[in-house]
Amino acid sequence: MKAFDSSSTGIPFGQVNLATGGSSNIPWAGNNAILAEFGTLQLEYRWLDAFINTPETADMRKKVENIYDILYKMSPPIGLYPYYMKNQNSGSGLPTFANDHYTFGAMADSFYEYMLKIWLQGGKVESMYRYVQRTRNANESCCIISCRLERVPRMAINDYFNGVGSGFPNSLLFFFCLHLQGDV
């Protein structure tokens, strides 16, 4: 859990030097934490704690589950999260958004997928993983995209969120929208 040790915000760093134990974020990402990396640790650590069940695994589980509490407190402006975050102390103790790029594509897609997987893993009762209960704006944003899906090229849909890449498949968007609307 060295990735958490030097983070003052609770969001882990993206890489750990195994020789020194020092942690940092990946330079090519502007030394920012990446949403798809730190937002996808929960599933594995929950299983690890369930099977091994030691004080150490319980502590690891708490650290990774705390990430979602931190993200919720950040209140993103449109209900979706930018894919880069500064995980150094910002004065408030919370990380800060490092960009304003919103996407369901590269560097963010796994976060939204894992949120659903964790909710299913927990028996569909842990509301912290139900995105629909977290923010009204995300639901509205998703509905806007889903209504336009058949009339707008994929790249334009991705550009709607100032994202990068070549867009995302219709099935992922549709699945995500169903999850937001609570129809899973």
C-alpha cells in the first residue's frame, strides 16, 4: 500500500519504486493520478479481504473503498469525473481536478465499469456504488447522449465531453445509461 503512503488526499499514486518504496504519478500523465487506475482497485481488495480476512487486508480494503467517498465529496460539475486528478494536498485535503476532459473512453472507462461491478459484488445494496444516487447531472448528461446516439457520429459524441480517442461503442454507452437510470 506504498502508493497511498505519501498521498495526503487518500488517492494513491500510480507507480511505486520497488527498490526505494517511493511513489509518484506517471510523468506522461502530467504527474496526475488517472481515474481508471485508482478507481478500479476496489473489486480485488474486497475479494482479498473476504478470503484472507486479516487486519492488514481489512485496512487495505478501507483505503481503496475510501476512494469513492473522496470522489463523492469532490462534487464534479456535470456529475462525471475528469480522467486526471491531482492527488497532492490542495489545502482542503481533497484532490483537485487536473483537467476538464470527460470521457467514457481511455483513462476513465474502467472506473465506470468497476463501479457497476462493485455494486453487483456487494449484492446491489451498497448505495455508494450506485451512480444514479450520487448525482442528478450525470443522469441528465447520459440521457442527452443516449438520445443523440443514433444521429451523431461516435467521435462527436466523445467530443461532447471534451474527451479524446476514437469514441466508444454503443453497447458500453447503452449499458452505462441503463445503470444510471437504475434499470440493471
